[in-house]
Amino acid sequence: MLETIDLRKVYSTGDEAVSGVSTTVEGNEIVAMIGPSGAGKSTFIRCINRLTEPTEGEVRLDGEDLTALADDEMKAARRNIGMVFQEYNLVERLTVMENVLSGRLGYVSNWAALRRNFPPEDVERAYDILETVGLADMENKRADELSGGQRQRVGIARAVVQEPTILLADEPTSSLDPDSSHAVMELLTAIAEERNIPIIINIHEVPLAVEYADRILGLHDGELVFDGPTDDLDKNAKDVIYRGEAIAASTADRDTTSQSGGTDDTERVVDTPSLTGD
Amino acid sequence: MAVEPGRNWQRYDTRDRIKRLAIAVLAAATVLSSWLWLDLDLQYVASSPPELLDLAVRMYPPEWAYAPDIVMPLIETIHIAVVGTILAVVLSIPVAFLAARNTTPNRVTYAVGKLIVTVSRSVHTIIWAMLFVVMFGPGAFAGMVAIGVRSIGFVGKLLGEEIEEIAFDQVEAIDATGASTFQVLLYGVIPQIKPALVGISVYRWDINVRGATILGVVGAGGIGVQLFDAVDAFQWSTVALILIAILGIVLLSETVSARARAMVR
């Protein structure tokens, strides 16, 4: 279970990218985080595994506060968090297998890593996952020989081979064509179900989010303005997320109507009392 | 034909033109003053063709009988370059990480990295060799160390620039898996700089073969010892043979270097 409590990130430039986001993700739900460019989606997801250091707030993974961990403890914690990137971020000059096995680095010694000597069960796992993502027999190809869709599937395999307890995907479809985008979303949802882990997906294509997600998080200007089941994402909610219409009206009384923070499955509207009323 | 008014175009305005003229005058004055200060006398240019002809006559034919005696020094020359380059490459890898903005731990380490690079590069191989001959005594060991120390800066600088150019998102992805710092270097950074590392090392080895041929002038081993002995003894036909031999190994090392660099990608 992942829980963020008042997570806030202010960059050294003074830009407040994420302003106090609290939410909980658990089970094997597919959570899509939507919002306009610059809303802080990437920053939020990167604060979870501290690729970006949060300024304030807590990130609790299965009860452990990740923000309180020292560097080496954080490295150990990262083994449980798989991450998929927009630009795949494969090591281009390494083979597919080396890229996938790099997801197991947290469990092998430096010396074994240098000699590419991974335990047989890790190699077995990597082969299985390559098959799952449809890249059987590709293990010795170099990453830079693959197409975008194939690369992203290697990226997913690298994250899944970690056997994480949660998967983060930062705009996994933004660099892909529509067919590959659907394939990647299907793969991610299948993985969540099969491995029984939750996935948070940053995505700017709302139709894709609606098609695949169980739940939607709407971010506008660093604030969580929508958090509810996908079915509740109506036109009004989209306006709030993308245009911030209701927000403008409610900024004045933001402090008094702070986080409802409920965990019930009905639609929760944070900071935007006028959303359902209008 | 009437000239349309108000459509005048000039690449440079008056101020720019004055500036450009001033720079040209300054450049010409620099060259001229250097020439005058050196007080060059062209009479030696006039007498050089007969001198050259005389030297050529004395050099011809090369002393082929001496060839077996320079085989070992030639092999020694290549070995000095090989071992010196390996020494430099091994030592320059940590220096490169210090001297690259994106991998150096802090400002002090960055300054240390840059200092090592600058000191190593600003002193010529021959001067390093003079120092090491005093330290270690004459011979190939001093030459090897001189080659190595001079090359650290070269390899460290170029490799450091290569490290600054790497795609950081690839490094970050390895970091996100929970890999150790060393493993991140191993999987995220090294694969990206490997072709450059091989290319730079082989290129430097090629330069070092040439460098090792003259180490003998200060007694630091290699074919240069025989060359300068022969010059001192006015054995011009032997000198000719040695020069041909040096030309041969330089061409060889250049070919090997070019081939090797073409192979890695």
C-alpha cells in the first residue's frame, strides 16, 4: 500500500510543482494521474521513489516512511518500486537481457554485476518476463536496435523483474504511436492483475486513462483536484482538472475546505466544493 | 538608372568595420614584431639546399647492417608506449569522473580533477622524462612513467568531457532499480563512455609511440637512445636507418589505431 501525506515539492527556482497531495493507492488498482502539462504529475511520481527529493510531507510504502530513509536504506527500498519512463530510459548500448537484468542489481554484489553473473533464478525470471512482454528471442539484441514500442516493453520488463510491490509509470505512452500505446496499457493492466500490485500511471491522454484505469487522480497546478473512480470523471471534473475553472472560484476558501481525505470509494472532490454543485 | 533610396543594406555598420580593421592591424603587428624581435637571418635559407644535399649524400645508403641492433630498442619503444598508456588509462578514469561536472562529488573534487589534468598536460613528455630519469635513473622505466603521467591529463580531459555528455536519464533508470552507486556507474555510465574510452586510449597509445621514439634524448629508453648516439657520432647512414625504422612503426601504430577506433561503436 502506498500512501502520500501532504506531499509537497518546491524547486530551488521557487516553483511549487506539487502542493500538498494526499492519497492512498492499494490492492491491484490501476490509477491514472491526469492533468495539463506542468501540473506536477511527473514531479509527484518521481517524489515517490525520491528521484526528485520531496520538500515536505510523507511517502509511506507498506507503512515505511520513505522520506525519512538514509541513502542506502532508500536504495534498498527502491528495489520494491518499479518505474517505467516516458523515453524508456534503457541503456542504449547494453543488450535487452542486460537491461532487463539491471532490474535485479539491487540483489547482486558489485563483482557479480561486473561479470554479468546473475543467479539462475533471476535469469529464468528475465526470460519469463521477456516472453510475457512479447520479446522472446530478443535477449541479445542491443537496446538501440529496437523500435519505440519494443523499447518500452523492455522498460516494463526491467521494472517488473524487480518484483516490485508497486509500479510507477511516468507518461509511458507519450512517445508511442496509438497501437503501441494501447499495447503498453494492456500490458500494464495485465501485470497489475497477475502480480496483484497497484500501478500509478501518469498520462495526458484522457481517453486512454478512462479506458484502462480503475481510478483517476486529477492534478491541476500541483493540487489534487479530483480523486475518484473513473466512472465519476464527467465533463465538469475534466474542466476542473484541465482549466481549473472551479479552482479559481474556490482559492479564497481553500484553507477552510482542506483535504476531505476520505478513503471511501465514492467520488471525492478535494479543494473544489463547487465541482458537483455547478 | 535611379537608385532606390532607403533600401541600403550593409553587412557591417561603421563601428563594426572600425573594430574589424583594428583587429586586422593588431594581428599584422603581432606577426611583424615577432619576426623583427627574432632578428631572423635568411642567409641560412639560401645555403640550406647544398647542406641538405650534403646530408642526403652522407646518409645514403642507410646502414642496413645495423638493422639487427635496433630491433630490440624498437620493441622497447612500443612497450614503453603500451605500458605507459595502460598506466595512464587506469589512473585517468577516476580523474575523469572528478573532472566531469555531472559526476564529481563537489566543487573541491572538481577543482582537484581539473588541476591534475592541467598539471599533467602543461608539462611536455620530455620534461617529465628528465624528472623521472633523475628519480628512477636512466632507462625504459623512467620513460614509461613519463609517458603515463603526461597521458593522464589527455585521457582524463577527453574522457571527462565524454562523461559530461552522457544521457542522464539512462543513469537515473538504473538508480531507480535500487542499484548501488558502483553498479550505477557500471550499468548506467560505463556502457555510454566505453566506445570513447577505447577510442581515446588507442589514439593516445598511437601518440605515445611517437613520443617514446624521442625519450632517448634524455636517456629515458627507446629507439631515441640509438638515434642520438648515432647523431653524436656523425654516423649519418645509421641515422637514416633509424629514421626509416621510426617512420615504419609510426605508420604501423597509426594504422592499428585508426582500425581499432573504426571497430568500436
